[in-house]
Amino acid sequence: MATSNTPVDADNFELESASVNQSCSIFSNEMTSSSDGNEFTQDDFEKAICMCVVCGILPISISGEPIFSIMVQAIANSPELDPNFVRRALCLFVLGCALPLSICKKLIFKQMMCIVNPQCKTILDALDLCTLMKDALRICADKRKIVMEELAKAPGRISFTFDNWEDGRQDEFLPFTFDNWEADKQEKYLCRQYTCITAHWIDASWELQRRVISFGTLLYPLDGLSIAEEVSSCLTGWKVDNKVKTLTLGNPCYDETVITSLKTRFLANRSLLSNGDFFQIRGFCYIMSLAVEDGIKLIDDIVQKVRGVAIHIQCDITKRKNFYEIADNHFHLNTKKRLRPENGYRWDLTYTMLDHALYFRPVLDHLGQNDEELKFCELSAEEWDKLAVVLKFLNVFYGVTNRFFSSKQPTSYTYFRGIWEIQMKLQLLEAANGPHDFMVDMVKETKENFDQYWLDHNLILSLATILDPRCKLELAEYCYVKLFGELYAKEMVQNVKTTLFNLFDEYKSLGVVSSSTIGTFASGSRRDDLDGFLEDYELFLSKKQKHDAGRSQLDVYLEEKILDLHSELDILSYWRDVSGRYPDLGSMARDILTIPIFAVPPEGAFAMGKRLIKRWQKDAIVEDKAIFICCQDWMHVKGLCSGLYTYFANDPEESDAEDESNEEMEDDESEDSATAT
């Protein structure tokens, strides 16, 4: 049975007045009465999904999950179900959709799976969660081996991000009290802290890769040294402590202590380049979130009114229909835009709500004059003007953030241009008068934060811009002139150029060994493949060009014609194609272009306030199964999801053979544990 991949429409999703318990009992009776051999329809299955959503068993977006569709189709299309096959399919579904294993024992979920295939009833009734847990851990172990092999094969250095999460609940097992502690320290310790470490690198195919390699509880004391030990142990366990390039910290509170300790350790084993000058990267998301939240606070009363109007319209079908009819018939506005209330946790939703409210201003003014229930939410002309000004301010951050994460392969050059645009906008706002007066203090404070960030990181971001053949030194110089004037810009560009050549000399000295290795490989593959011959020839040509007029690879690259700035160019594909001509410069580009300035994944870029973990994540950590959280990330990565189809397509004979070997291994483990006891 094929399922629908269309997500549930939030506008048309209406729940009956019956309570969840009543709905569950009604659903249970209906499914029991329908299990007498009658053929179930698509409507039955969709109803089962809706009831699972109502009861909190499945998320509302489950119908849009590819893993869910694959599991359902695989089980529905099997004439004779094998228990091992079902178990494996459920494990992949649970891991891929970030659900707890206990969902497989829920009554509603069992009945939904019986609709897919009636044979599931006997299998799910006899399902043992301990066996399911072992299968899940086995899948995670297989995925971890793949990720570890990828990290080991990474041709360049690896950049890491470190972010903090909280569960938002007071820890009941703290062995001490906080009678004399400051409020911020109490808040810091009363909530259990979690850490997430992510690796970023460019692989041999010049594609940007990202993997979560650690997610777990941060043990007390929560200080910089403890965090440094946590990071160091993680990198050592993954055997990547000798390939570290940078570390981006999402929480600025620990920057100095953490970086100092880690920098000392990595310099001791000579894993850092440039004496560790570019090791520390401050998370840009934190600074941007502060600016956005300050901007929204300036119009907090306006936000409350707009939210009230949106809730008033959204909660009543008749009023919602009337609102969009007036917008279409009277004001000829695009009704595909929707005025929806935001949840207060994502500032992009707040921005969208305010932007759409400004778009529907004629309709809201009309309703405010004719609808008594909306009088309290009516905005004055002055409030509309303030809203328009703040939206222009927020629009810069909204556009830059979307550009960062909409790109399939965001590189350091993307970050340079985005931060420069924000700097320019803040300069214009700081010099503006009139309606911007109420924003003067906020803009001044925001600009100070961005000035400090630019001072700390403009150098490494400028290097990334130079490595874009559409920009090179000329664009970096232009940006500096616009920001600081020609005199100061000339000095900064010279500093960038000096740093660039010094860093290239360091890579060139490291490239002697790697070049000889590449040459051996290419000459060996020359007998089997023409590509090996071309690679060997390009290496020979690059060596020859080194001695031409004493020019280095960097000199030749900078002297080449700049490409059109508006041309569509995949910068990583460009360096993949020219790395044969510029092997040392290509190695440097591989490391610099992969440096992230965000310590959060794309879905957390717009978050406001603290990052809170989900309930299933906390349960997994408490059960010492935090690898489930990492495995969810690995299963959604291109190349690793292919294993999903392999697991679902296993033959029963192969499954039986694998289970026999697993049973032998489990018997050996039980004998060992008995001996130890």
C-alpha cells in the first residue's frame, strides 16, 4: 500500500471535540471491528496516521518523511513477512525519524501497521524491545564505521563546531546548593547541559561534508577546562585530533578558556597551522540572534497586536475565509500569502508574520474599523511606520541567513559577503535620521558587536574571498574601502596579502611529501586509466611552472583574469578542476573554504533563546544511547541513506544467516558476562 507524501495542511487540520483518550478508544474499537479479513483502504491508513498524530505517537510531518514511506511500502509489498525483516525496518524508521524505540509497542502504532499488512500483528505482539535495541545499536555501529572511514580519508584538515543544548528542567541530583551564587550561574547549573560536536570537511570529490560526531551530557563542573577535555576526548576517540583546522564555538561564555586549553594541546602535537592563529572562530549565529531580538523588542507591543490579529483570524474558519476574500476581491492582494501566528521560538516566523501583516495592511485597517473584536489590535499610522522601519532592519539578517543555508555548499566566501552587507546596512542606519531615531541606541550596540566580530575574523574570511576566482584581492579591497575608506583599507589589504602568502608558503612546504605521493599514484594508475595520465601530466606541468620566472602557484593564480562576478560558479567544482595545476594552493583552498561560522545546523539558525533538546533525545542520553542522535544525522546524509534500501531489500535467507551469527555472538557475550559474575 502506497502512502501519501503530502504533509498535513496546518490550516485545514481540524481536531474533533473528543478528548485524546476518547479518540484512542474509538479508533481502537473501529480497527478491531475491521480486522476480519476486510481490505483496508487508503482512507483507513490516513485515518490511522492522524490518530497517531493526535495521540502524540507520531509527529505531524511524518507523512512527508521518505523513510516512513519506504518502510510502509516495503512491509506492505511483502507477501510473507519475516520477523527479522520487520525488526530491521522498524529500527531504521525509528532512527531516521528521531522517534523512541518504545513507539513500536504502542497500541495505536501496532494497529496502524496492521492496516499496512495484517501479518504485522503477530510480529509486533511478540516483539522484544531488548532485541530491537540490539538491532538499533548494530545499525548505529555500522554507520559509525562508515563515518570514521570518511574522516580518515578526508584529504585536508577538518573544521569542528561545538554547540550547547539544554533540557530546560532543573537537575534534581545536584550535590550542592546555590545560596550565594549569582543568578546567571544558578541558571547555568540548574539546567542540564548537553554538547554537540560536528565535523566539517571537503572530501576527495570536492564536496562539502558535515557529520555530527558527538552528542551527550556535559558533566559538572561546567567550566572551560571541562569543555576542553570533552572536545579533546571526542576528537581523539574519532582519531582526528591530528587533522584539526578550526573550532567554532556557539556559546561565547567559554571561548577564552576552552580555546586556550585546546590550542595548547593541539600545538603540542603540531596539528595546527599558522601557529593556531585561525583556530578560534566565534559563532556568528549568537551575535545575529542578539541583534534580531533587540530589533523585535523595539516593537514588542506591535508584535503582540499583530499576533493577536493572526490568532483571531487563524482560529475561526469563517473569519479566515472572510479575511482572504476581502483581500482578493476588494484590494486585489495575493492570497497565497498567509497571515499565521508565530510560536515565539523562531525569529524567521516572527519576521514572516510581521511582513505579511504589513502586506495585508489595507485589509487589517478595513477590519479594524468594521470588526469590534479587532479594535484592540488595530495599529495606528505611527505604529505601521515603525513596523516598516524595523522590517527593513530585519530583512538584512533574514536575507543573509537564508543565503547562508539555502546554498547546498556554503563556503567561507558566502559568509564574508553576508557579514559585509550587514556591516554596510548598520553604517547606513547609524547615519540615518528621522523615523530611525528610536533605533539609535540599538543600532549602536549592534554595530559594536559586529565591529568586534569583523575585527576578529575579517582576515580568514578575506582569504576565502581571494580564493574565489570571481573576486580575488580586488573584491576584498573594494569591501574594505567601502567600510573604512581608502587609507585604512590599503593597510588592511596589505595585511591580508602578507598573511595569504605566508600561509601559502606553509602549505607549499607541507605539499612536498603529498606531491610525491600523488605523482606515484598517478604514474601507477596511468597504465589503467587515462585520467591518471592527465593527473600526472598536470602535476608535471605545475612543477615546471614553479620555476618559470620565479613565480609561485599563488602568483600565477592572482595574475589570471578575474571571472565575471555574476557568473554561476560552483567554487568547489572550480578548485576540483584546477587542483592539478595548483596542488599546493588547492590544498589551502580546501581547508579555508570549509571553515564554518555557524555552530548550529540550518534548522537552528533562526532559533531565539536557548536551544532545548527533544524528549526522545534526553531519554536516549539518559539510557546511554546518545549514538542514536548521531545516527539520525548520518542517515540523512547523501551516500549513507543508500544503506536504507539495502537493509529493506535484504533476502530472508541473508537475514537468517546474519541472525544466526548475531545469536552466536550474543551467546558468547552472555557466557563471558556469566564468567565475570
